[in-house]
Amino acid sequence: MRKWAIPSALILLCLLSLLSDQGRKVHANADEGAVDPPKVEEKIGAVPNGLQTDSDVVKRESESISSRSLRSNAEKFEFQAEVSRLMDIIINSLYSNKDIFLRELISNASDALDKIRFLSLTDKEVLGEGDTAKLEIQIKLDKEKKILTLRDRGIGMTKEDLIKHLGTIAKSGTSAFVEKMQSSGDLNLIGQFGVGFYSVYLVADYVEVISKHNDDKQYVWESKADGAFAISEDTWNEPLGRGTEIRLHLRDEAQEYLEEGKLKELVKKYSEFINFPIYIWASKEVDVEVPAEEDESSDEEETSDSTSEEGEDEDAEKSEDEGTEKKPKTKKVKETSNEWELLNDVKAIWLRSPKEVTEEEYTKFYQSLAKDFGDEKPLAWSHFTAEGDVEFKAVLFVPPKAPHDLYESYYNTNKANLKLYVRRVFISDEFDELLPKYLNFLKGLVDSDTLPLNVSREMLQAHSSLKTIKKKLIRKALDMIRKIAEEDPDESSGKDEKEVEKSGTDDDEKKGQYAKFWNEFGKSIKLGIIEDATNRNRLAKLLRFESTKSDGKLTSLDQYISRMRAGQKDIFYITGNSKEQLEKSPFLERLKKKNYEVIFFTDPVDEYLMQYLMDYDGKQFQNVSKEGLKIGKDSKNKELKESFKELTKWWKGALTSENVDDVKITNRLDNTPCVVVTSKFGWSANMERIMQSQTLSDASKQAYMRGKRVLEINPRHPIIKELRERVVKDPEDEGVKQTAQLIYQTALMESGFSLPDPKDFASRIYSSVKSSLNISPDATIEDDDDVEETETETETETKEGAGSSKGEAEPANNDADTDLKDEL
């Protein structure tokens, strides 16, 4: 053994010395590498190395964050002018509700998740595997660096998408929002204009958007809101797999958004009904038992007060534990742990029973759905389930206010405010086949179990179930609107007083709701009557208007019919510019005297409406400014016709050049000598005015639609009686002809028509004034005493002017220079 022990010891010593030398070399090499490591950016495409969280990468990232400057190797872009203008308004909105930024980011994230889920219906591979396939939204805080991060696993954005959606292309919504913002100052509307992303600059002065689309590499968009942004390929952040991560570097005055409690409160308030789970990286304090140190345990024993009872208890415990081993002493300490906490665990409203959903929940759901976070709640809602051949669930809302562009390009744009789901999977929010155009102001969603999932939009539009869904939605929508009227106390004139008293205090909240609805969306109901022949009678019940007996309030056709006089067969109405103008119309004189009610139609669309609404509840509509008006029977009618036959025949001949079809006596007038009416199916005076004001109107093509004009005279008026006497005496009297022409032109203007020759009318008026002042028709106007200037006077004035201008030229120029300098 001794023979082998000495050589083996020598061998071990040699090995140890070799190992120590090798270790020194390794350490030296490591020190050399730390001096000048390869930069990640230099190794283009080296994602694995770039993603290592070594100290060098962390240092460089922290420097970038602290300086908050755009990366030098990024591609720079300028914001489009309208976007810069919008951002300036947002940044300078000192007194705005800054909370809205979070709801806008969550809403955008939800839209991105909806899109990828829709694509996955036809191609499951787009979702990826593992965590990438989880469709969720995550919120994370970094209090030290003052960064708030929001991440989604949605569809993500390519480099082109980042440029397009976050910087250079001004969408129509951008300009519209800027105008609205300058007029009302309400930032709450930002989501409705599609520019909600820019609300991040309410709380952040530097923003990074990291995004990965399946068809492109991972890119970083960054901006300090100083008129420029930069985009670079991301080789240093963690790979997202797919989706978007937004990092907000918060301002000093926005540090409250680094508190978990504040963010939880905002998600609960604004995003409770988002259809994807929203998680926050929450910290929790947990009590953990740890071994107690000996000195601590001894101190506790010395300081603890022991009573006799406690002593007895301890003795008892000792006797029980005899023969057992003594347990080590422990103490409880609080440790902070982090985990993902779900914030929106509320079940989708449309899947719940309407009885289980509160009014507050419906209001919050509407705000989330419509991106309308104003103080007003929706005017009404309808939550129902349709069963039978086609099964679907739906929630419809009537917004409190009409969108700013509701009737702009009404027939040229396809606007849909209903979201379509198929078996809880979002399909589209641009599907305009679910409701007709006139109901496009309604908000809501439809979730069908009958429609197929993985089909194209075109195939879905042609699906047989769609017509059934549309039919049921229209009926439910009209019932919902009708219910607003039924529950409004102001509309309860037909109810018994007892019924109104029973309704109690609930009516105070619903008072005036239908008038509010009508002022916002009344035009849509009128358009529905024009477009939807199937539901025309249902829509006619929803019509509201003012009349000669409504005392400034809105009334309905049913209320009008209930007030009709005995024997009245027609519903009387008149169209015009305004109620005030119509109240003075000569067409109402006799009707008011006879106590007939007349409806006022003052909206331009009313002229088109009455071409389609011919009758209601068995009563025909009669325009009181057209032919065919019957107001009782006049026993002297035949005698009057005969006695005025010569005058009407003469007057018709005198007005041949004026395109007057006939001259008749009438019983529709009281204090006015005559009016001009049109044929029953021709244009009224108001319709002519509307058509002439059209931008592309063609007067030559409108001639055939103008109604035949008829001059109706009042046989009881002294002017008409005197004119008859003059005509009988001398039909060729030129003065009588001039008077008859003037009376017609006055009647034409008073009846609402425009005069074809205003100059001729003015000349006749002046001739009449001359006659009343006893001025001779041949009286001439005195000429001006214009004195011709002589050449000598002109020359001397010119010379004097030239001399004075020479003397004053220099001071004048000096003054001009001084003024220019002052302006500059």
C-alpha cells in the first residue's frame, strides 16, 4: 500500500495545479468578454440572443426608458396633420376625464381578439399553440419604472398596419372628432369616432406599441407625441407569439394609474361586459409559517404574561404530549405573492334571463357596446329570445342621442350598429342585413344558434334564416319604441285618470321620454313609412306632430282621430317651412272658424312621407293647400257659381300667360280674397320650393311634376264683389286687368309660390301706390343736374394733385415702412 500511496498523492497534486491554471484562464477570458460584448442590434435577426435578459440588455433598455427618446436605429415617420391636431387637443385637455384611456385600450384589444377568433373558424392554425392560443387581455404594472402595460393575444399588426392605423392616414373619424371636441369639449365621445388609441396621451408622455402579426415579424412603434413616431424591428423584447402589447410611460401627474385598486375600479366601471377575460398581475399578502429563531422564542417567553389558567392549560397540553417529540417553534410572517387575477367574471348579459339583469347592468352593457359613456342611460331596451325554426337571442337599445352623422349619405352608406354572434362567437359588426336602414340608429347584438359558423359573409347574407331573424328584430324594435310612448305620462291623454295615478312615481322618470325620442329619431320613423310598406301602419302609429289644437305639444294620429268632428271624413294637414308661418296661412282661415283640426308638417321629408301615407284607420289624408277640400255643404253654392260665372271666365282668360288652369269660387277662405291651389297629385308650393333648392335640380325636367294651378276666389269678399261689378261693366278696362293681375300675383305669393317675375310685381305695386296718392301715371322722374367738367379745370386739378403728391411722397413711404416694421 505504501508503494502506491506516494505516487498517487503526487498525481493528485499535479491534477489540482492544472485545474487551478485552467480556472484562471477561464476567468481571464470572461473578463475580456465583459469589456466589449457583441451588441444585439449588430446581429440582425439574432432573436434568441437578443431575447436574453442579461445585465447589458437590461441596462440599455433602462437607459432608453429613462431618456424616453426614440431609438436611433428606428425608421422615423411624421404624424398626419389631423392626427397631430387631435393629439394636441388631447394632451392639452387638463380638465378631462383621464380614466377613459383604459377603456379605449381594452375595447381595441377586444376588437383584435374578435378578429383572430373569427379567422380561427376557418383556419384553426392561426391561433397557434400553448399560451398564444389563449384569447385574453392582461394588465401589468411596474411602479419602479412607472410603466403600465396592456397586452392582448389578438390578431396583431404588421408594420404597414402600425403606420396606417397609428399615424399617417387621417380617417374621416379623426376630423369629425376634432370638430366635435372643439364644439362640445367632451372627450367621452372619442371611442365612437375610431380614434380612441390617442387617449393614451392623457396619461403618458411616451408610448411603445409592440405587435406581432402572423404574416410579419415583431415590430415596435414608439412616440413621444411630438409630431413624429418611429418603427423598428423588435429584437430585444420577449416574443409575443401573436398580438399587441402597449407600454405607457406615465406622466408624473398620472401615477394613480399604477395602483391596482384604481385599475380594478376602472375595469369594473367601463369594461365589465367585454367578452374576453381581463387579467391583472395582482399582488397579495399571504401569511406563511416560518421557523422561529431561538433568541426570538426566548424573548417571547420572557415578555409573555402567564396567568394561572394559561399555566393549567399548558400543563394539560404537556401531559397530553408526553412521550411525543417536541415540535419546532414557528411564527407567521406576511409575504407578498403575485398572480393573475380575473376582473370580469360576469356572464354575458344576453345569455342570462331578463329577470336576472338589473337596470344598472343594462346601462353598463349599453355603454360598453356603443362606446357611449355619457351620463344619460338608453331610452329603452329589449332583451328577448326567439324560438322555433330559427333560434337566437338579442338585446336592442335605443340610444339617448342620435349620432352626429346619422342622416349624412343615408342611402349611400351601409351603417350597422348590431353585432352578430353565432354560438357566442363574434362574426361581424358591419353586417347591415339584420335591420333596415331606417332602424340603423339602434344599438345591440344578435346571437344565433341557427346560422352556420365557418362560412363567408356572402353565403351568410343569402342564408334563409336571415330573413326570419330580420323580420322578428323589426317587430321587436317597433314594439320597444311603442312601449316608450305607452309608458310616457305625456302621451297618456287617452288613458283614464285613475290609470295615470296608479303608475305613481315611476312616471316622473319616463315623463317626456317619447318627445325626446321623437326629436332625436323622428325622421327615421318617417323614412320607415316611405321605405317599409309591410310595417307602414305600425310606423304610422309612432308618428308625432303639432297641430292647430295641440297647444305646442306633440300629438299622434290616434289622438287626432279621437278629436275629429262628427261627419269629418278626412285628416287635414298642411306643409310648410315653420309652424309660425303655417298658422298665418290663408288656407286655415275657414277650417279654424269651423273648429277643424289641421296637422302641421314642417320637415322637408314630410312632403315625401305624404306621398306614401295615403290613409290611416280608414281616413284619407287631405292637403288643405290642394284641390278637393270639402268643408261641409253650402246651400248657396250653385247660385254663387252662376252669379260669378262671368268673372271666373274673364279672369281665366286674363291669366292665360300665367299657366293658370282654372278660376273657381271656394268656401275654404274667410278674410282673404283668393288663393292659388294645386291639383291633388301634383307638387304643392312647399314641394316646388324644396325641389328648386336641390343642388342638381333641372327646372325643365320638373315642369311635368308641377301641379296645375287653380285660382280659388272668395265670393263673399268685397274686393272680389267689386271686381265682378267692374268686369260686368267694362271687361276691356285696362285698369281692371292690371288690378286682377296684381291680385293674382299677391295670392300666388301668399300661397307659398315664388313669383316668376318679381320686377313685374314690383312695378304693379308702385303703380297702385301712385294711384292711391293721386299721382299721375305719366309723372316723370327728375333728371340729375350733372355738370360736365371743363378740360381746364381737369388739367389744373391734375397738376395740383401731382404737385402735392411729390411733396408728400417721401413721408408716405416712410410711414408705410414704419407700419410694415411694426407689423413684422
